[in-house]
Amino acid sequence: MKKLHLRHLVILISIILICVVVYFSSPIRFQQIISSTDHVEKIYFTYHAQGETKRYLIQFDEQNEIAEMIDILDTITYSREINTYQGTTSSIVMMDIFNRDSSNYSLSITEDGKIITDHELYQSKRDYEAIFKRLIEWIMNNGTSQPINQVE
């Protein structure tokens, strides 16, 4: 009887470990990381690089406008990380996302490919520098520069 209980315990622990490994190693897309993009009204981007901070606002009237940003960030996959975020010395983009339905949230993207949300940390699966540069270009081309201390 004890052997049967031990065997069940070993099987249960094995299944749990397999599930954890699959959860953290499965590739996911940026679209899966963020909440819904259907109701995004505006995004404030705060870009910090080399000791300088710039702030941009992009307001979205149509769904295809935000699709451009999603397409840039969805070109590679990400994985969930177990460790907590320890900060960065690389450039970072912080996004404050405001939805029409008031389900607002924030996330940050670092030049080295980390995406930090309120509850999770994700890491890009490959070199991220070119994608980060494309994101910055898109923000600067589509955004309206904002004073640092002013939020509309």
C-alpha cells in the first residue's frame, strides 16, 4: 500500500515538474503578453537612454494603428522568466496604456529584450537590439513629443 502511495506521489510530482518546464519554456508572442489591444485609446511612451528621458503620446483612432507596433514586437518570441527583474543599464521604453474601457496597465521593454509587466518577466528568444531600434523609430515617427512633467 505504501509503495502505491509513493508511486502516485512520484507521478504527481513528475507531472507538476513537466507542466512547470513547459509553461516557462513555451515560446509566446507579444500579443499574448499584453492585454487586449481592441480598446486602446492612447499610450504614453517614456524612453530613457544614455541619461536622457523623452516622452511621447500616441492616440489610436483605428485598430490598424496599434497593429503596426504589435507587428514590430511580434517578430520574435519570448519566454517567461522565473527570476524577478533586477533593473537594467540598457535603454528602456515604459508604456502606460490607456484603454477606452478603463482597464489601464503599464509595461516596460528593455533594449536587451526583457518585457516587464505588473506580474511577470519575459525574455526575448534572440537578439533584440534591431527590434528595439525599430520600436523607437516607430514611436518617434508616430508619437507626439510630450513635456516630461505633463500628462494629458
